[in-house]
Amino acid sequence: MTRQEFLRRLRAGLVGLPTTTANEIAADYETHFDDGIAAGRSEAEVAAALGDPDRLARELRAAAVAQRWHQEKNPSAAVAAIFAVLGLGAISILFLLPILMSVVGVLFGLFMAAIGVFIAGGAIMVAGPFAGFPGGPAAAILAGLGLMAGSTTLAALTAVLTIWLINGVVWFARLHYRLLKPALNTPTQDAAQES
């Protein structure tokens, strides 16, 4: 993506903000491009590092509205802040919650399957030699051990996928917390951070 295309999409997403605020934001991102090009990076590399301009504009609009609430503390600013943050979160929730719930269901199913196969492997290993397992007692013990090893592998892979999922959700929450943090700070916290 070129610098012009990035800035055009960013400015289009900032429609509705006061003109001075939108111009300041656009100027900041033009500075990012200038600094990146001065460091030897291409426009496409700088644009990729900055992220999706449409999402960035939504986050910046929500942050500006939350900052307005922080400064004005009036009902109009409160309503605007609530709708901006809910709009940003609603878009994310509408798309991500069904996917997240599906992935959680699949991971839970895989973990339960691993437990079931492990128990079945143990039962085959213990009862197989006495129940006339095809291939004899050694085959029953080896088949049981194989099922138990396979289920342990499945459980381990499921645990790794679960950790990745949790890390992704934490990253997503931090992204939105970073957006909301200025609006959540009290004036005394802001004064303490400045000194």
C-alpha cells in the first residue's frame, strides 16, 4: 500500500472528527512515513508496520471520543463515548465471538476425545490379555499403550492450541484496553503519571 492510499483511507475513516483533530492525526502518520523513509524503509513496509488504516481510524475515532468525555464530562460526550467504544467492540464481538466459541468447542471436544481414548487404551491394556484379544496378550498390551500414547499426544497438541488461543484473546484484550486506558484513568492518576 502506498503512502497516499494509506492516508486517504485513514482520512476517510476519520470523517466525523473535528477537522483540526483529523488533520493532526493525519500529520502524525505522515511523520511516521517520513521517518520510515528516512530510515530506508519503503512506503509499503511503513504502511504494513502501521497496520490497517480502516481499523486504525475506528480506534482513533473511539479514542478521540473517549478523550472528549475525559475532558468535558457532559451527557453528550458520555453518550458519544459509549457508542464509539460499543461500536468498536460490537464489530469485533459480532465477528469474533462465534469463531471463538466454535474453536473453544472443538478444543473441548478434542480434549474429551483424548481422555476417552486414554481410558479405552488403559482398558484394552489391562483387560485385553485376559479377554482373548486378537494377536494375544502382547498385542493387547501394545495396542493399549499405543492408544494411550496417541491420546497423550492429542491432549498435548490440544493444550498447545489452547495456550495459543488464550494468548490471542489476551492480545486482543490488551489492544482494546490500550484504547480505553486514557478514558479509564482518573485525573489524579493522570497527574501522578505526568510527574
